[in-house]
Amino acid sequence: MRCPGCDRDLKGQKTTLEQPYQYVESGLDNVFLVGVTLYACQCGEELVEIPKVEQLDDVIAKVLIQKIDPLTGAEVRFLRKYAELPAKDFAKILGIGPEHLSRVENKKVQRTGATYVLGAAADKLTRVIAHKASQDESIKEILLTLAEASKKKASRKTARLFFEKRPRSSQWKIAA
Ligand SMILES: [Zn+2]
């Protein structure tokens, strides 16, 4: 592999849990990839090989659909794109204005200091719509688990998520 910036010959290195690749292409700021090949050049250029992106996005979507805390704006945007819905159509389905959806997705802050959110019903509807693309677990079970868990849980901190591509496995999975 040649560096597109300076034409140096680059050696790839597999990312690890200690030094993962931050998957910024997802639009999420807390998703990290383990087991992908990273080519880092002295000139600052960085290239990464992410195999089977569609299956990776399936696994990420599955985690987001089942997360207990309300979806963040970036997560709403990820699930909307995963469901292949333009913002205009998605806002229509949720029964909100496209401006409001845009404020939610871009984490705009209100005059009160709070960020714009979807609200509980639209949050769940987003999950149901995204789930249609992955159909491997009953949405009824997921929503009931969320309802039970959110009663007990106090923390609202967004945890870092790690997804791993093992060398001999053809599938992406959640890193333990
Ligand atoms: Zn370079």
C-alpha cells in the first residue's frame, strides 16, 4: 500500500482493544474497531481497511436498538441512515418537523441549556424502524427489556463501544 499523500510504502497493523480504530465514518463518536488493518504514515496520512461494512453496521445497529438509555442525536442519525430513510421522510414518519429532527441529530442546544431530544415514543419508533432491517430478535422482547431496565438504571453516560473483526472469522461481533 502506497501513501496517497507522500507515496511512501506503508505497512499495515491490526488494531487492538488497547489501540482501536475510532470508526468516525459511522458518524458516532464512541465506536471503536478492533482487528482492522490500519496504515499510518509519518506524513500524518491514515488509511484503514474495514471489511464487510454492511455486516458491521448490522451489529452496531443491533447494539443501539437495544441500548437502555435514550438514543443520542448521532445514534438517531446512524439508525435513520441504516434504515435508508432520508431525513425528510423519517421526520414525517415520526410526526415531527424536519428542523426538529435536524436539531436532534446535530445535538443543538436549546435556550434552557438542554439538547434537543426525540422524546420517548419517537425514540422507540426509531428503534422499531431500524430493527426492520435486522429482524433477528423480537422487537417486543427488546422494548420490554428496555422498559424494565430503564426503571432501575440511573447512569446516563454514553459508554465506549468496541466491535471486533477476528482474523479467522468472517463476521464482525461485539468485542467482549
Ligand atoms: Zn505519507
